[in-house]
Amino acid sequence: MRCVIYRESAGEPEQVNCRQADGGGAAVRDSLKRVGEGEFCWVHLDDPGTGDLEKLAGPLRLHPLAVEDAGEAHQRPKRERYGDVLAVALKTLWYVKDGCEVETGEVMVFTGPRFALTVRHGPADPAGEAARRLGEEPPRRASAAHQVSVCPSRK
């Protein structure tokens, strides 16, 4: 689990220490309480278990069906709105260097008031490129929670 707080006015994003006995759930919940106007919290999970998502479901106001979808790989690409939270399931593709094959994975993106949550299944991770861009371009941070979901990856 990775968690970063982006501030529109600050230069460097704040990295939240998620290396705790509970897997970082408490640190993320505490960070979400501190996020104010002009800020947002981005949480990224790699191949999470159901428990990891359930720890965040309450503080982020995630719908139970969306949590279930994010915890299980093999979702079809889709977009669903649950109140003020948008959930988008995306497929990732990458080439396997040895053999000219294409493999797939998934990223589930949730955006809501002052947060973005990305959940990755599979080895391809477009979140690194999106984080790099947000770090370099502070003016984008005003609408950054929504940009996390549309920032393409280049490899």
C-alpha cells in the first residue's frame, strides 16, 4: 500500500508511512481526516486482499459492490457511480519481451471528494507514471484526483 497527500500549494507531496502492523490502514484513515481544501490523498494498492480494501471502504465511503469488484481480478472494463464516488475498471496490456506475447491485468480507479484510490491486479502498473507527472506539475493538482484516472502510461 502506498499513500501520498498532494497539496495544490506545496512543492513536494507528503509520503504517508504505511509500514504498520495493520498494513497501513490506520495511517491512511488518519491521512484522509487531515486532507483539506486544495488537497487530495492518493492511495495505491498492489494485488490487495479483501481485508485491505475493507479497511478503506468506510473512510472512503466505497459501495460494497465496488469493493467486491476491486478485490477480484477479471472484471470487465466499466464505469459506475456510487453517490459522489466514481469507480472505473480498466484493462492493462503489456508486451512480454521474450516471445512477442501480450498479457493483461487490471486497474480499478476510485475518485471521490479529495481522494483517489487505485487498485492494481497484474504486473503492469501505470500508477508510477501518473505519480511522476503529478509530482512535476503542481498546477494539475487542483483536479488531480480525477486526473489520476485519465493519465496514460508510457513505457
